[in-house]
Amino acid sequence: MLLKVENAKAYYKLEKVSVKAVDGVSFEIFEDEVVGVVGESGSGKTTLSNLVSMNILKPLTLVEGKILLKINGEFKEISSMSREEVKKKLWGKEVTIVPQSAMNALMPTIRMAKYVEHLAHSHDLAEEKLLAKAEKRFEEVGLDPLWLKRYPFELSGGMKQRAVIAIATILNPKLLIVDEPTSALDVVNQRVFLKVLMQLKRMGIVRSIIFITHDIATVRQIADRMIVMYAGKIVEISSMEEILRKPLHPYTRGLLNSVLTPEPEIRKRGISVIPGAPPNLISPPHGCRFHPRCPHVMDICKEKDPPLEEVEEGRRVACFLYSEERR
């Protein structure tokens, strides 16, 4: 095991209210695996990525829970570290996050090499050695090392995304978190990017990957397991194979049914939509947060929040359809 998250609650604390973006989630990330995190916009996926990477800035606050990461063979509670400790000991070395629209965040007036120099300064490393490593990493992701001397606007969207990943992984982080990395890319560049990502993992440059997306069709190509989020909660965790074969949670089924994939039975069935809209996370509904949209809603769903329970080996679901409590 590489990472453990225990009952984590991360809220955006505004002047008079709190947005419960991540509300009591627990899960593990194992070594040498790719985990997809899926859900609609506003389900808490990006907040979860910031939480795991300890990229926590106000108004986001860790209200409760622990995040533990294996460092040098021992689990350390990284959620108790100061921001300075996180910058020095974690970022780039142990955990790296590539946030949403990272390629558009590159300053057009700064050459790519300058980002490598900044990384060297922040970790007290020799610039020349890190630049040499960056040149090699650029080659590994299919880019000419000469692009390090260029400005971001001289690269295409797909090239910028690969350059960002190359720079983010120079120090060989154990855990790489990528948030919606393919959303701005065309189909050809999506395939290239996924190939690069898996190559980095096969080469041992990164050990495990958390791939955050709303696009199940993309993540199913590379993920070993899937975490499904809804309204700040985890509603299902399962292997990719099992979740595609037989999704358990009504929300997971709704997500899969809303995606058109090449399988004959799916094409024949067509696509369907989940009625309604996600709840307001300032005042989410009482009980199960999905109950106002669920076709299988029961009285207990409106009263109690279903726990995330193991219903089969390696499969956890938060739904009273599978809970002993409703019987």
C-alpha cells in the first residue's frame, strides 16, 4: 500500500457557510496501480486531488481525518505537516499533482527550462544536473530536448501537456495525480498522452497514478480500479473489470449508461441520462445524497447516510440496496 485516506473531510469555509466538497471519504492506493476517480462536475474530484497532494489553500480546510503516505517504507501522516514541510519533503519527490488546465497555466514569456530551474532551487538541487535529466525525460515522452529552450506558445496543446508531465516527473515521484489531463485534447493526442502516462509507469518513473476524469471511456483504457464520487462522497470502489461488468450503485449505473461505447449491447441500448442535478453542497440532502435522483429510493435512504461497505471481495459500495441495515 502507498497511500491511506481515513475519514477525510475537506470543506471550503466561506464567510457564513461551508461547502462540503469532500465529506468523510476513506480509501487506499496500492503500489503499481492506476486508479480512476470519476463523477459529474462538482462531485469533489478536484478537491480530493488537492487533499491527497496536500495542496490545501484557503478557503479549503481539512476539517477532519488523516492522509498517510508511505515514505521510506513507513507510513507518515502527511496531513499533519506544515505547508513548508510539504513543499520540501513531498511535492515532486513523493507526490506530484498535474492540476486541471495545467498546460494553459504555463507563462508564455517563460522558457520551459526555467520551470526546471525553479524546481532545482526549491529542492536545493544542481541546475545543470536537473536540466540534463529534463532533457532525457523530454525524450522519454516523445519530445525533442530542444523544446526546453522554447516558449510554451511555440508548442501545440498535446506537446505542452507532455512537457508538463515530463517536468512534473523529473524527480520520479511515487504517486502522480493527474486532474482531467485529456479534456482539452483531441482523440489522437488523448491516445498519445495515455501511452506516455503508462510508459512512465512501466519504466518505474512513477509507481502509482490517480487519474481524475469525468470521461469513463478514457479512464477505462488504463485504470486497474475505479473510485466513483457523488456530491463529496465515495459511492463505489471496485476493479475496473467488475465495475464495467456489473456496476452496483445506481449512480454508477447511471454514469455508465450515459456513455456510448463500442460494445454491441451498449450501442443497441443507446444512452440514457440521470434525471435531476447534483445537490448544493452547502446544504446537501439528508440521508443518501443521491436519493432525490435515485430510481430505487427507499424510506431509509432519506433518513440515513449509507456507509461504504465491502459487499464482495475488493468491492465497496455505499447503498442500502446491499446493506444489512435495511433488512
